[in-house]
Amino acid sequence: MYHKIELIGRLGKDPEMRYTPDGKAVVNFDLAIDIGKDKTMWVRIVTWEALAENCNKFLNKGSLVHVEGTLIPDNTGNPKVFKRKDNSYGSVYEVLARRVTFLSPKVNESDYSSREDYADLF
């Protein structure tokens, strides 16, 4: 079977960079997607290796992106369920990104004067 998902939204906070024990880069970020008047859907995006490093370098809170990838369900095929600090439960859709297109430049990025300066890196 095959599935693909495409999303356009803005980062809710700066990307979170970490490394696996074997040194692979992984970046997570939360994407806010407007789905109607005063309604927002949140999706957790997961990126790996070179894509992760580029997302960490060039994206920040508020960046507009187009994400292509696949859903990552829990072991029952549903969104992942988690327990909040206040002991209530929530669920989150996770997407493994295969491609992230930067639709807006990084705010306060002094190394680049415009989006065109770094668009061809990806």
C-alpha cells in the first residue's frame, strides 16, 4: 500500500534538533494548519538527516512551509495518544517528512538577504 500527505502551515515554535545514539540528526516541529474560521489543526512533523539539519538551520517559529510525507500512526493505526502534565490525554498526528519546501525566509537570518539566496540548497 502507499499513502502520501501534503500540508501547508506555519511552525508553532522553533524546530527541536537532536541526534540518535548512532549520530543521525532528527528534527521535530509542530505545524499549525488553518482548517476553517478560528480552527487550527496541529501536526507533528519529523525529519531526518540532511533534511533535519536544513530545517533546523533555516526554519523558526512562524515559518511557512509545504510538507510532503507519510502519516506515522500508533500500532493500532490511529493518531498517537499522549498524557499531558495535568494528567489529561491528547492525541497528535505525526508525519514523516520526505520533503519540506520553505515558503518564507527565516526571520532575522543575517547570513541571507533574501529567500532566493538559499532556495537552491534544497
